[in-house]
Amino acid sequence: MTATARLPSPALRRPRTVLVGTLFASATAAMVYFGVLALYVSRRAEARLLGIEWFPEGVVELGPSGWIFWTLIMSSFTVQWAVQAIRNEDRPNAYVALGLTMLFGAAVFNQMWFILNDTGFALDASEAQFLFFVLNGTFITFLILAMAFLFLTALRAMFGQYSPRQNDGVPAAAMFWHTVAAMYWVTWIAVYVTK
Amino acid sequence: MTMTESPPSEAAESTEPVAATPGAGLYDALTTSDHKAIGRIWLRLGLLLLLGVAVLGVLVALEGTSADGADVFGGVNAVWQMQGLYSVGLVLLVVPALTIGLATIVVPMQVGSSNIAFPRAAAAAAWGFVVGVAIMVVSVLAGGGWGALDGVSGGEADAIELTLLGMGMVAASILLACICLATTVVSLRTPGMGLMKTPLFAWSILVSASVWILTLPVLIANLIIIVVDLRGGPLLFGNPEGTTMIFDQVHWVLEQPAVFVLGIPVLGIIGSIVPVVAGARHIAHAGLMAAIGVAGLLAVGGWSQPAFSDQRDELLFVAFGLLAVVPVLASLALNSLTLAKAGPQVGLPPAQLLGALGAGLLLLLGTGAGALRVIGPFDLIGTGADAGVVHLVAYAAVVGLAAGMWFWASKIGGYALPNAAGLGVMLDFIGAAVLMGAAHVLIGFDFASGLNDAMAWVVFVGAILAVLGALGVVSSVASAKRSGDEPGDDPWHGHTLEWATVTPVPAGNFVGALARVTSEAPLLDVAEQADSDEGGAS
């Protein structure tokens, strides 16, 4: 038996309040978003039943939306990289990972903006175009919230908070980020792939 | 460092006993991060809203007593708007405010925590709710509401958008408060208190907060789409001039199964009061937790909105309606067995016991009426039975919450509420619920027009009883505060940790560290241990 195995057990970890709170907040955000998505899908199903064309052929392309899909997958890896780095007290890696994740977020925002302009949709043109705007607008709102959460977490880390035993904030921000990424992955299949 | 950044045990050790802040001013109320002060903001607002909604209920009921309309509000639009405000007020304002108020005060103490999780967010939720309510009420009075029947002017169309904004703020505030409460129960329980040893009221709040977290965001999603549509969309939900489509899009939150969430804390309150009155442990604590959990599952309601095609004829909707009776019945049966084990009670029952059992029976009636409502051949959906279910369930919640206020009065405000007044209040509310609920259900059956007219007057009498009950609560609290009687730290010989602290409850809740909890009734464990030690010594 090594000497360290005979040491007294560490004190109880502090309750993971931030992480649990973020879990509930993420559930709330997901329900808002999927509520909008469910309304979108149900109205589209109704339109199809009535034989109404939802989007004109070829207007909503799979390519740009696919880039968002893959960018968010990469961002999910980088945000977990930040979580692991802060657990290992490897701050330089944590800062790089958080910065990269925010960069990916900015790229997603940029690509989303491109899609909204590229389609040439108008808010009041049709039910499909209106709901497309609302859905993407809601996603962008949550994306901005997730980026703000990451930014604040990065600031707190830079000012010396978080340690291997006290790092709730980073996994919490990562959890919210994954939730936002998952929103898009479902949307990509439900809106862009199946159209 | 905020208190929530320390584990409960450490926070309890480091907390000096400080007297509760008496009569804090507006600045203190706005800046407080003490869960008891935040809870009192919710409770005061809840009581004010209860009084206002009860008075509005009398006017709405008076309007309903005449086939031609009593013209109380001066126009068909105003009648429709006030009916909407009354329904939304009862389901989204009064009961959530009282529930969150009571929970914000009691739950942290029950789980042995020094404060609620994210106290500043909890305070922001309370004030956000105040602002949301103000926007909603003012905008409805300005001609807003949830659409209009006979046309609106330009200003009134803006008021409709404001009403929806206010409703969204109210929903968001309830959600924020729910996140704080649920996090408190999940992560701030004292050492030894596993989830299965959580007191029933705290457990019921975790369940109802989770149900609200699954349901209210769907309402917010609806509101986002409607408001953007009104601001510049293709008017999917109808031009607000002369349509009820906006109300149709959101009214699922005022119906079963979503409305059953109001009854879940009632099951927790009954489960907290009954063993204390009986002076014994619950015969099946785990069974009661399971019943509350199942009631929660059956109260998730976002899926049942008409926007997702008409779900009301589908098997799932019918199954949810029929099964909702089961957990309520199971909970009442288990509580009754606990009471029966203690033997017959002599003399007047304490107000909280009458209220708890009355609330349970009202909830049973409400879920029973809901079960009748989903049975196709009765054809009750879209009739008075809708309002019948809402009244029975919402007033079951009001009675249960009033019972909770009488039970935990010493921890809420450091006073004791008078038992005789409490009995009157409980009977008032129970009478109001039975009269309004049963009369609406009978109107739904539409047996005869003469009977319907008589039932409309019964609803009116029930509404007056509700006002008397609300006045009774307000006057009881006012007189108890004036009397200055000190109820003692543990007037009922309670079983859970909120009774382990002094009255008035100090900042930080507990003086000194709490011992490790070994069961769901830690103070009963202590009493039993003391009894057995005494028995051994003699």
C-alpha cells in the first residue's frame, strides 16, 4: 500500500449548485426551443396535408447548414477539452479551449446570418418563412446566451477562480453549450434535411 | 462569497444568530438575499392577487347569472377579457405565487440549508413576477387581453401585445423561481438526507418545479411565435380584431393535464401535516413520494395543446385524465392510514388538518371531474366542466396552501395564526370550491336550462365565499402580527428540520451545525431516542 492510500479521506465536496442549477436552466431553454420547433413541425405537417408547398425547391440548402452542424460538433469537443483542462489545473489549455469554443460560436452565428440572408426570406411572406425566422432567431438568442456564459466563465477562470476540486462553473457552461448544440442538431435533421 | 457557495454544514457552523429583519423597507425588500424575506414578498403578492382574483370572480359570476349578461363590465370584449384575466389570474398568478412563497420560505429549512440556491436569482424572480403581473393587469384594463371579440382600436392592439409580454414575464419568473427551488432540493440537502429521505413538501416542490420546467417553456414558445406574428408576421393567429385565436393557442395551460400541477404541492403539504398531527411516522413515506412523482408525470401538459392537432380525442389524453385520480387517491389513503394509526382525535381539529384533508378531497374531486371530462360520450370538453375542473383543482391548491400557512406560520413570520379563524377560512374556501366546481360541472352536463340558471347563482355564491376566505386569511395574518403572541420554536412537535430552528428564524436558519440526518423525520428520531434513553434509565 502506498503512503497516500493511508491519508485521511478528503473533506466533502461542496454541493454542485451551479451545475445542478444549469441543468435545470438547460432543460428550460431546451423546452422553449423544442416548443418552437414542435410548432414549426406541426404547422409544416398540416400544410403538407393540405398540399401546400412549404419551401420553394432549392431555396434552403443543406450545405451551409451542414457546416454549422459540423462546427458545433467540433465546439462540443473543445468545450469538453476546457472542462478536462480546468480539472487538471492546466489553465493555458483551458483558455485556449474556451477561446476556440467561442470562436466556433462566432462562426456559427456568422453562418446562420448568411443562411437567413441567402434564402431571401421575409418575415411576413408566408407561414413557412415566418416560422423559419422565428426558429432561427430563437436559436441565435440561445447561442448568444451560451457564448456569454462561456465568456463569463473564461473571465472567472482568468481571475483565478476554479480549481481541480472547485470547477463547477466550467462544466456548467459546457453543459449549456452542449444543450444549444443539441438544439441545432435536431433542427438540422427536422428542418434542413427533411425540409 | 454568498451563503450558497458554502456547504450547508459549514454555513450553519459559521452563522451567528441574528434576529429576523422586522418590517424591512422597500430598499431592504429589493436587495434582500434571505429566502424568508423573498418568500414573504411572494406570499404578500399572492394574498393580494387572491383577494383581487376572488373579487373579479364575483363580478364574472354575476355577469354569468343572466342569459343576456348583467353588463357588469360594459361590453362583450370586456367580459371576455375579464374572464380571461380571471382564469389566468387563478392558475398562473395566485396559486404559483402562494406556492412559490411558501416553498421559498419552508423548503430550504426543511432540507437543512442555510439559504435557497441562487438567492439573488430568487429575488429577481419575485420582482420579475411583480412587474409581469403589473404589465398584464394594466394592459388588460387598457383593452388588451388575449384577442378581442368585436374589434379593437390601435391602442388596444398594442395592449394585447403587452398582455402577452406580461404573461411571458410571469412564466419566466415562475421558471426562475422553480430553478432555484429545485436546485435547493437537489444540491443543498443536509448530510445524510438522501433523496428518499427528503421531506414530502420539499419533494412535492421538486416534482412540481420539474413539471413547470417542462410545461411553461412551451407556453413561452407559443408566446414568442404569437408576439412576433403580431409585430410583423403573416398573422397566423388571426388579426387581434375579432378573433379568439390567441387565447385558443395558450389556453391549454389553464386546462388539464397542465392545471393538475397546481395540486402537487397540496399532496406534499398533506404529507407534512398529517404525521405531525398523528404524532407518528408515515406508514409509507416511499409510497407517498411515488404517488407525488406519478402525479407529476401525469401533470406534464405542453403536449396537449390544440396546435399539435386536437389531442383531446386521443388515447394518451384520455389515459392522462383517467389516471390522474390514482396518485391522489393513493396519497389520501396512505395519509388516512397514518392518521388512523394514531387513534381518534378529540375536540376541534387544528385548522391545518382540516385544510389539508379538505384540500386532498377537493383535489380528488377535481381529478375525478377531470376523468369525467375526458370520457367521450359525456361530451364535456369545451363546456362548463372545463371551468369546474380548474376551480376544484385551483381552490384545492388555495386550501392546501392556506393550511400550510397556518402550519408553518411561526417560521413564515414568527407569529401563530388563530385556529378558530383558520377553521373559518378553510371552510369558506372548501365551500367556494365545491359550489363553483360542482355547479360548473353540472352546467357542463347541460341537463336543463332552468338548472343551468340556478347553477350560475350557485357559482355566484361560491365566488362570494372565496372573497370571504381571502379576507379571512388577510385579516388573520394582520391580527396575528398585531397580537405579538410568540408561538414558540416548535408549536406542533414537528418532525422535519424546519422545526429544529428558533422562532423567529435567524439569518442562515440554523444556529450551529446540524447532526447527520438518518431518516425522513429527524426530529422524531431524536424524540424517540430520548424516550428510549429515559425508558432505559428508569
